Amino acid sequence: MQDIKYLPGVGPKKAALFASELGISSVEDLLRHYPYKYVDRSRFYYLHEITENMPYIQVKGQILKFDKIGEGRNQRLSAIFTDGRETIDLVWFQGIKYVLEKYKTGVDYVVFGKPTSYNGRHNILHPEIDPLTQQAASGQLGLQPFYNTTEKMKSGFLNSKAIQKIIFPLLQTLKNGVPETLPAILLKRYALMNLTESLINVHFPKNAHALNKARQRLKFEELFYIQLSILRQTKWREQNFRGFIFGQIGHYFNTFYKDYLPFELTGAQKRVLREIRTDVGSGKQMNRLLQGDVGSGKTLVALMSMLMAVDNGFQTALMAPTEILANQHFETIRGMLGNLGVEVALLTGSTRSKAREELHERLRNGELKILIGTHALIEDTVQFANLGMVVIDEQHRFGVEQRSRLWKKNIQPPHILVMTATPIPRTLAMTLYGDLSVSVIDELPPGRKPIQTYHYYQNKRQELNKFIAKQVNVGRQVYIVYPLIQESEKMDLQDLENGYNYICETFPQYKVSKVHGKLKAAEKDYQMQKFVSGETQIMVATTVIEVGVNVPNASVMIIENAERFGLAQLHQLRGRVGRGAEQSFCILLTGFKLASDTRKRMDIMVRTNDGFEISEADLQLRGPGDLEGTQQSGLPFELKIANLAQDGKMLEIARRTAMEILEDDPTLSKQEHNILSLQLKKMNTNAINWGVIS
Ligand code: ADP
Ligand code: MG
């Protein structure tokens, strides 16, 4: 592919900027750097048409005179500009010397920018100016593209305008056509614009309709190849990896079910267990995502799945994202197993080296059946005798790399069950985990009352204190979550240290636990345990308690500065209560002044307890790139033009199309599919091999 360095207006310096800032080095990369917005520049205004709050204006006319005002750093340049009838001031604070050299009085210019007013006169700060004669030549009559750039690029004279000036002439040379990347049959079936036309129109649209057609095609192409890539990997994996076969449901599972299970399984739990049972007995390696709202009872499903492995002579591991959670799982599971006779151990960052060595030994000789821990359990030194299944709790907290390391623990990969309480909207799941089978627990254990959620302003503190007292006096426990550990001078937010003092003073009769991320693990654990055992009635904490913690007697969750938290996080925090039979409450405290998005978040939380509805709303409000839990691991493929919040329908079509093609030709070796394997190869040269990762 042609290097952009040789394009007119680029050169080695700008090429280096393109490469380092945006990863663009070939002409093709550049053409795939799509504009993020367009501004209609087909219309010229007159100066008398300027009104309050116009986003921009484009006028024709001449500069009458320049005026330098002020000295040194306060210097500015002002020019009187006329459209032949009225005048306006053009103002520069920077680049004064450059402006004076470049622009002259008495020349016909096109001026573009946002009008503002100052001292009763209209003006435009740092306007865009082009000689009238050049305007058409730079492709600027019509919808003008705007390109993403970075600060570094801007200071290297590579702003959106400069990119536009590089791309416009390039497109003229394309008219003969670039090689098509989609099979003709798909172009025809979905009436898609061809690639050449699409590239031309996405950068410099002939009109709004053409732009729309171009974007449709490019979006489809993007989504289609992502799906094709994911699905082909899945096929490949199915063909190349055998899965351990758990042929029987045996002693441990059955005894546990008959004699140890403290309650009846919900219908959803039973269904999911059957799905898992089918997977692990099939001879294929399981890769299953278990979605279930907070409190839906995923831990039990995990435990019973692990017993299937143990019954078949395998070891299993359960990995949790935090020490608190790993500890809790360990306690819960050890408690539930009682004297069933299955060896369980805990491995975290705080496990002493002596105990650790002993544990390693028991893993290697196969004595230890269930290992529970943090990511400490995927360290290289940990070796299993025969690891048959791994469960990953709250999987969104883990990076993809960590998950992939599990694969290296065996020659043959273990069955993998990943669990999440952050329900992932369908479209996102299809992109992120397109190769996973999905199970859903869509039913809460019986007897739970929906949590009541209220949004209060911070001036309601007195009422809130009364409410806390009332709840504690009838035997309940209360969480209070703060956005900060310590007071910050920069931000006017409630902090945990002050909050702790305030609570201790306000409620001298109660005992208070304090948990945050800066505490030593042992101290955290001690504070947690005091709350779990009911010795303390109130827990002040940061979001370290967000994930998984289970104290059924806690019935109130108070979130200070709730405006600081995202929807997924708020929902997770709320999920810490409502785990017992009592009515639970969640109180969202905020300041008075709220941005409209924040207000919407509060309203959604008050309106619904449904995690799926919340995550859909989150996707709409924030866009997929920001969706909590995905920014860490990132989307496996960068989306340049498609938008998962908006293009769900198209994604489904793309996925179905890709599936049909692979059904017919799993290895894409038919002649007419050459174009597909060629494109996939191109995509995969830069991408990590996501297909082998859960
Ligand atoms: P999560 O899905 O959020 O991980 P947990 O596994 O922590 O939920 O379960 C939440 C609570 O519900 C626990 O106290 C657990 O013992 C209880 N629970 C799980 N399944 C059932 C059931 N079928 N009936 C009654 N309680 C259950
Ligand atoms: Mg859990």
C-alpha cells in the first residue's frame, strides 16, 4: 500500500504525526479515517443575518483594514471585514504574524466561524479564511468534513482543515476505482454503494442522501467483517480443540443437591445448570457467558458446575476480581460444602509464601480440587494436575489478557464459565463475546422484594439520619458509599474520612466499619468480617464493596455524590442490598445542580431495578466505547464508523449474513469467497488472536 508520506501536502514530518497519533501510515488508512461530523457550507450568509447562538456562519467579502491592539501577551489582531453592506470584526490572539503575512485587504475571501458579540459588535474569533477562488478547489462547497485530530497534530499544522486538504485531491485520483472489499452478491442483495463511491462520499458528500448511502455501506462492511472474523475463529476452535468430557453426574454433585443445598434452586438456575451440563458433556470445549442480575444466585451455579468437574476427576478454579470477593466466595463455598469431603483452598496476593508452597504442592499432586482466588491463581508458578474447568466471576473486571492466560494452564483448554452481573446489551455482547454461548438467570430467588430507590438532595440529611436510625433499630445494616477516601481541595465532594467521623458522632450508639482500597488486605478483611457478623451496623466504604459482597441483612445502601458514578456502577452498588427477605432501600444523594445526563441517570435508577434496561440506557447515554467494563479490556475491534448503540439492527443482519456464508463454506476456501479471506487476513495481521480467548 502506498505510503502517505508521498502525498501532496504531507511529507515526512506530518506522516510521522499521522503514524504516531492516529496509526495512519498508508493511503488506505487515511481513506478509512472517516470524518466525525459535517458542516453544511453550501450556503453563504449576509452579515445582517447573524443571530444569537448561531453555531457558525459563512460569508463572502473583503478585509478593509487590520489593527494590532495591545502589547506583548495581551496583544490581539483585529480586522474589519465587510460583505459589502455591513461590517464585522475578525479577531486573533495567536498567530498574528502569520495572519498578517497571509491575508490582504481588498481580496475576495470566504470567512467561516462562530459569531459572537463583544461590546455590542459582532465578531468571529480565529476564523477560517480562504480565497474565494480556491474554495471550490478544496472541495468546500457543500458538506464539509471534520476530522478527529490530537493536540500534537494541531501544533504540527495537522488540523482538520489540513487533513481535508490532503484527502480532497486524493479522492480525485480514486475516480478510476479502488478494489472492492465486499462480494458483489452482498452489494446487490443489500443495495449497497460500492467502495469507491462510498469513500468519495463519506469524505466529500455530493449531498445528504449520498452521504447516508456511503455511511450505510461502510458500517455494514465494518460490522460484517468483525462478525465473520469472530465466527470463523469459533468454527476453527470447535474443529481444533476437543473439550474434556464430564460424562457423569456423580457422588459429589448428587449428595450436595440432595443433602447440602440450603434452598430450592430457582427455575432459571436449573435451566442454566442444564445448559452447562450439556456443554461439558458434548466433547466440545465450553465457553459460556452467564449473565445474571446482582443477587440472582450465580455463585451457587458456579459451585454446582465445579462439582460436575470434581465428580469427573478434574480440578477447578474460581477467579474473582478482588480479595474481598475471593475471600467471601471461599467462606461461602467452604460453608456450603460442609463435610462433603471436597478439598477447597484460597489463593490471593496475601497468601503467605509458606502456605502458598504447600498449596502449589497439593495442586500439583491433584489433592486440591477447588481453588478459589484472585488473579494470583493464574500466575505462572501455579500448576494444576488436571484443570478441567475455570469459572471467572465478574468477568468484566478482568482484562482479556488475564483470561487468555488460563488457556496456557493446560495443553487442552479447560471449560470456561464467565459470569457477569453487568448485563451486556445484546449488540455489544455480539461484538465483544460473539463467540461465547450465553446463559441468562432472569429470575431472582423467591421472597425478594424489589429495592426501593430514592433520589435526595444533600439537604435532606436530617431525615436521612432518622431513617438510618429506624432501620438499624429494627436490626438492619446500612452501607454508605463515598466517591473519595479523603477530602480533596480540587473537588467539592463528600469523602469517606469525614463521613466516617460524621457518622460516628451522629450515631454514637452504633458501631461502624470502614473499608477502602488503601487498607491492607488483612484490615479490609477484618472490617468486612465485623460487618458480615453483624458486630458493626454501619459500613462506610468506597466502591471496593461494589462487586459481589453478600450481606443479606444489610437493607440500606446510601450513595453519596451519586452524580459521580456511572449507571452500571450505581446498579452494582445497589445490588449489595435487597439480598434478604426484608424490604431494602437505595438512596442516591446528589447536589442540586445536575447536568441533564446525570439527572437522566438518577431517573433511570429510581424507575427500574432491571439490569438489562439499565445497561441499554447506559449504552444510549454514553455510547459503547465508554460502557463500563468494556473500556478496560476494550472492544476487540476498533469501530471507526458503526455505532453499537444505534446500529443494532444492522449488526444482526451482518451477523446472520456472516453465519450463512460460514455454514456454506466454513474455511472460506471457495473461489467466490477469496475476497473475504483476503480481507480477514488483512484485519488479523494487526489484531490479537481474539478467537482463542474466552
Ligand atoms: P450473585 O448472582 O449476585 O453473585 P449470589 O450468588 O451472591 O448472587 O446470591 C445472592 C444470595 O442469594 C445469596 O445469599 C445466596 O445464598 C442466595 N440464593 C442463591 N440462590 C438461591 C435460591 N435458589 N433460593 C434462595 N436463595 C438463593
Ligand atoms: Mg456474585
